[in-house]
Amino acid sequence: MTNYWRTDGEPEIAQPCYFFPLQELRSEEVCWDEQRRDGTVGRRTEATRHEPPFDARAVGACLSDGELRPAIGDSNFEGTDWTSTVLRQEPTHDGNTA
């Protein structure tokens, strides 16, 4: 498996994905702007806690500064290629990868 990132004006960054932590959806937070009586706008938030059994998903992790963490927290993270154990390869003339 491979994780991919893109930085503006730079080539795609690829890094092997060695670990897939399981994330549980234990709560959700919704944020919105609301106009106050004095005409200013304030931010409101509301959190909802979920009860077990929790929805769960496996996410690709990355190693950064010696710390293993979910890659999806990076703003330039493009995704994980779950089907490959090697970095992306160019297609051959028949459309398959070498």
C-alpha cells in the first residue's frame, strides 16, 4: 500500500503505508456561523456523542518525525492506494502496469 500527497507546483510525494489504524466514530462536531443581535457574527458548535457499537474505518498511516499517525490529517494528502504494494507504475502499451 502507498500513501500519496501533492504540494503546489511540486511532483507527487509517495510513501509506503505500513500501518492501518482503525478509527472509531465516537463523536461528531458541527460548526456554523450565526448572526448575533448586535450584527456581529459568532461561531457556534454542537457535538454529538455516539454510543457503541461505533462506526469504524481503517485509514492509511504515515511516519512523520518518528511518530506514526493517520495520513488523512494532512491537508495535502491525496489518498492511499490500497491495491498496490509498490509505488505507482506507468502503464505499459496494453494498459497494464509493468
